[in-house]
Amino acid sequence: MKNKQLAELIKQIKTLAIKEKSKFWKRIATDLEKPTRIRRVVNVETINKTIRKGEIAVVPGKVIGTAKTENEIAALGFSDRVASNNKTLMLDELMKKCPKGQKCRIFG
């Protein structure tokens, strides 16, 4: 793996998954280990169609689009428009906010 920051993030997520016995974080770590060409790209409109009020959308990849959502979105990366129009979190911030992965839904 070339990206040292991503490798460190995956290591932190795996540690949290073991500590909290969380299948949610284990799945996020597994998805992030996949090659870049397989990594997910999700449109905000797709998130809006299926997310419930109060849930946090989690994308182990990049979020794109121009739509606005009331829910928070956590991802590895965001397009500029998504970041400016919505409440966004990076995955390391989400780890502190929801260590058990409660009220989080994986997209992509």
C-alpha cells in the first residue's frame, strides 16, 4: 500500500474494531484495503434516497454530487461541492464520534 496516511487509518480502524468488537468497523477496514480502482464512489442523491433521519452515511471511498442532505456524511474523500453543501466528517472523526458504529449506514 503506497498511501501511508491510508495505511495508518486502516490500522486505527482495525484496532477500534477489535477493541469494540465491531463488525461495522471491520467491514470499513476491509473495504478500504481494496485497490483504488475498486473503491466506491457514491452520489449524494443516492444517499438521500435510502438514508433514514438521524443516521450517518458512511462511504469507504469518495462522495460526489451537488445535492444537499440533512444527514451527516462520513467518507474517505469528498468532492468540493459535497463538502461545501453538507455536514461532512472524515472517517477518523467518525471513529471518535461513533466508536461502536451505532446509527451509521454503509453506502456504495
